[in-house]
Amino acid sequence: YCSNIGRTLLIDPPKQVQQMYDTLLGVHDAALKAMVPGKPLKAVYAAAVKYLTDEGKDNLVSSLPKSLGFSVGLDFRDGNLLLNAKSTVPFKAGMVFNLAVSLSGLTLSGSARASANDESAVKNLSQYGLVIADMVAVTDKNADVMTKFGRDRGDISYSMLDESGDDDEESDEDDADRKLAKKIAKQEADEPSGGRKSSRLAANAASGAVDVEGVAERERKQIELMARKNEERLRELARSSRKKGGDEKSKKGEEIEAYKSTKTLPDNVLPNQVKVDMANQCVILPICGNPVPFHISTIKNVVLPDPDNAAYLRINFYTGGMAVGKDCPENTAKLVQKYAPYATFIREMTFRSLDSHSLTTAFRQISELRKRARMKEIEEKEEANLVKQDKLVRTKNERVPRLSDLTMRPVFAGRKTQGNLESHTNGLRFISTRGEIVDIMYANVKHAIFQPCENEIMVLIHFHLKNPIMVGKKKQQDIQFFTEVIDASQAVDAGKRSMYDPDEMDDEQRERQLKKRLNEAFKDFARKVEGVARKNGYSLEFDIPYRDLSFIGNPHKEMVSIQPTLNCLCNLTETPFFVVDLSDIDHVHFERVTFMSKAFDMVLVNKDFTKQP
């Protein structure tokens, strides 16, 4: 099917152009809201005109095109389904349109041209136009924008030259800031006695004025940025509240039912015996000679003190009015919270027996059952949001690209995992020397990164996945395959070796040749994988980190080198891996930034606010 996207990129735009683009965004949003099933196509054009009229910008109606878009399908443009002022065809769910909103023939004022940088092309511009074009699918309730590229001003506006000034609306404010900055700098530099100032003090006064001007400008831009982000956040909250509706059912805990009736209780339970039913995950405790079942999820811990004349067994339960702890099952925590206001809880029970063997056996069985229940809950949580992956289609009758003698991270079951990596029709397959298999689908790869060996001890290929996969018993979103070029540790002889030692020179030469050969092998494999994926209709491209732009940071617990790629920030040499997709970042917050310190704090705030920064 055909598609179309249109954006106007703003390079050093004057304030007038920025305001006009914001108006165009408003027209786009108004037109988008009118694309509802049942309404005629002409409602889109009417909504755009109404928005301009309500905003008091009637003069811009003549700058609108005759049509604000068209239907798209197997043909690029359907002439019978146009978003103009006359079409009476109603919108239907499933229709796809190219919504193209534009303003043409706009005049750039002389003051806007004068405020531009002397080297900017805006100086010679008298008229301009703006356009936003998105692919929109009409659903049962509203319109869904399928274009992933952002259309906000921050996504399409770039500053290439230093601003020499602003337009008339900001000039008064900037002049006030500049005068205040110069006044403060002069007060700090002048001597109280009115004595003579040295040239260094004069230079300090000038630099102080520049610094204060910069602070005022940054503060103003920060306020604008915060206002824009707050507005976007409120819009997202309103949208999510409409979509979410009520999910109270998911918040309620499920009632625990160990046995459906008394008939299903085990037959061999004695009146004064602590019995553990492994099959039903239940502990049967004697209360006044009657066997009472307690589900294992209600037991917080079990204690067996050192026996004296008699053995004791103390069982503690989860109760209301106190912290349940992080090990408490999620369902049990919900039930405790539900019944805490009005129910009576049993906090602990202690049993005494002259026969220590029976209580010791019960203690071991309860501990083992708690461990199994905990492991099962962890596995269910790990697999709860797993996305089912396609089965790998192996390439036949054709030689497949292969890399041999690789080490995979993360490892299987705590052991070093070595094997071969192959590229097939719809994904890659890693087969370890112990027969363990890991399949990575091309469609599930979000970022593929090839990092050659320069200053590191390894050359590697890293895959950051869209949806996690299971490696062993753990869920993993980052899979890496590498080969060590040199050993991480090297034995040093006791005697001193000369820098002209021929053996040492040969070792260095062999190491350089090995690095070059492995880099070429991994690069060639990455190129072949891209070719196989492209041949079978998948989009896969390997990024290479920019070493010149790397910086030292502490994303986890140690200082590492963080390198940017085209789409993400990453550290792939040390574990745990650090990979942050730049498209998922809402904004970056800097703290403790001073000119006297090289270190500062940088917080990456996600667009998904449910995730921790």
C-alpha cells in the first residue's frame, strides 16, 4: 500500500515563523478530530476554517489549499475521496487518508528578516510556506495517526547559527536582561573606594556580564520548555484516561481456595499432626484437635528454634497492619489490603512436640514448598508479558553466513556459553557447544550494533530486542556475541623485558593482525546478515558506536565508557549492558552542572512515565 509523509524543516526560524508553525499544528489537530466515522469528508475542511476563525486569524483562510488530503490505498491518490469543502462522502472505519495541512504564500515581515543572523538565508526570504502531511487511519471511534515521525516544533526545528538577535516582541525583554546583567557585573567589579580598576578586573566584568546574560537566556528557554512539556503531559494523561477506562478487576486479588470441600482433604491426617500437602500447596495445622488447611502463600516464614527438652515450630503469617515485605506474593498482598480494615488475622502459631523428628520434617517440607511457590511466581511474572515469537525458518540449499567460536552474554545457567551464530531466512540462531539454542528474529531486533575492537579486549555484535526473550530461566532484552582478541589478564615474567625485545614486538604485531582479521570477519558477517534480512523483506541495519563522542558515566555501579550510536546511547563492554533508545527519551535533566567540576548528574526521563528514569 502507498503512503506519504511531509514535514517542513525550520533552520534558524524567526519568531514569526515559529508562531505560524504552531498555528498550523492547531489546524492539523482540529482537522484530525473531525475525522470520525459518520461525518462527511468536508467536515475536515470546515474544522480547519473554524479553528482559524476562532483564533482570530481569518486572513490565513485564503492560504489554505483547496484540499487538505486524499484517500490512500493501492493507488497513491483517490480523486473521489478528497478532504475538500464540497465532498459529502461519509468517513467509515478502515479508511486511510493522507492528511496534508499547509499554509502557502505567507509574507515574512521586514523586522523578522532583520532579526535573523547575517549569515542566515532568512535574510533573502520574502515569502514562505509550511506543510504537515501524515498517514491517518479512521477507526471505530477516532482517527489514528500512523506516521511515527514527530511533528512538534522541537522535532523539525534546528539552530545552525548563533542568534544575533530576536524579533520585536522579545527585544524589550532581552534589553532588560542585558542591562540588568551589565549592572550586576559592574557592581561586583567596581571597588568601594572608587579606585582604579585593573585590566583583569575589567575583563572579569565583561565575562560576568556575558555569563549572567547566558543564565537569563537559559532560564527563559527552560521555562518555555517546561510549559510545553507540561502541556503535552496533560494531553497524554487525558488521552490515556479515555483509553484505559476501568480496570478495577485486574487490581482485585483472587480468593485462595486450597480445597473445594472437606471431602478432598487428605485421609491420613492425624488429629495433632502438622501435615504438608505438596500437591495442593497447603499446610494442614491442628487447631483444638481439628485439621485446618493454610495455603502456602499465606505463610510469611517458618522458624525451628534449637530443641531443648521439647522441639518447637513457629509459623508466621502475612497480616494486616504491618509491612508484608517484598517476598510476599502479589495476590496475597492484595487480599491482605482488602481484608485489613475489618478482618481478624492470625499472626503466628507455635507448636510443641516431644518428638523433634516430626517437626523437623515439617519444617523442611514447608521451607521447600515456600521455595517452589516463590520460584513458580517469579517464572510466571517473567513469562507474563512475553510476546510469542515466530518459529525460525532455516535456510536450505544455500550457504548461510556463520560466525564460529563465539561467546554469548548473558550465559546459560551461570556457565560460559560458547558456540556458533548463523543467519537464516527470518532470524539468527545461536547453537552452543552443549546443544543450547537461542533464536533471534529479525522482526524482533530493535537495534543491532557492531562494535569493532580498538581499545577494548573484544569485538562484538549486540542485539537490543523490541520484546524480551527467555534465555534459560530469565527474561532478556539484550543479547551479545563476542570474541576476545587478547586475554583480560596476562602473566608478567619476573625479569624486565626490553622494549626492543624481538619476541615482544612479534607478540604486538600478531595482536594487531588478529584485531584486524576479527574486525573484518565480524564486519563481513554483519554485512551478510543485512543482505539476508533485506532479501527476505526485513529491515535490519547495524550501527557502529561513535568513539569520538564517548564520555565516562556511571549508569549502574561502576564508571564505564558510554558511546552514542545513530539511535541510542550504549555501553556494551561491561555488564549489565546499558542501552537507551533515544526515541524513547522525553527530555534530559542535568543536575550539579558547574564550570568548576567535570562531573555532573544526567537523568534520562522516558516518554513512558511508568518506567523509572
